[in-house]
Amino acid sequence: MGIFSELVAEKESVFIEGNNGFDLEVVGESDYQRHLKSICGGNLKQGSLKRAIAELHYEDKNPRDSEAIRVDVSGKTVGYLPIEEARLYRKKIEKTGYDEITVSCNAIIFGEKKVGLFRNTAIGVWLDLPIEKL
């Protein structure tokens, strides 16, 4: 099967080790900037990053998307998997029969970037989660 099925041995949670690609961008972080600043101890400087562990949670009662996958860091919501990746993630997890399991993976949180005199971009989050290999 995949990495996931090899790691799960009747556990409630499992950590998935990626390839350090951090190529899965979390969406909706703009709604959780306060949480991200709190996790990072204030604003990250331009171009800086912080490593963290992200947990993925089913959010079946999400009013925007009943198949949403919420991303939490340090117990705080920081965004969601993009719709397409959330659907693929759910298929892979459900195929293993471990729907209730919490999956965690490495994440990086990127600092704000100045774009003009008075404006910064939002803090961003990227995951090292090889969904296709689950």
C-alpha cells in the first residue's frame, strides 16, 4: 500500500515524514494571521521561516466545504488543505480504513514580505506532506 498503511499500527495519530520539499501550500491563512503571529512570537521578519509540526483534521461540519481538511499548528487553526488535495487526502485515508486518525507532518511558516511602503503580504504556511504516497 502506501507510507501511511505501513506506519499505522492501531495508533490514534501518525507522523508522515516527507522529502523536505514543502510543496503543499496551505490556503486560507489570511483568516488566521493572529494565530500565526502568536505561534511565531510576533511578526516574522521578511524572508524568515519557522519550522513547525502541523496536524490535519477532518472538518465535516465546515459550512463552506463538508470535505475540508483543517490544518492546525500548536493547537491553533492556521488554514486548510486546498480543495483538490483535501479530496485526494480523504480518499487515501479512507482507503486505509483509519478515518479517525490524526496525521501530522512537518511545516514551515514563512514571514511577511513588504510589498510597498505600507503593506505586507500575509504569513504563509507550507506542508511537507506527500499525499500521493499515502
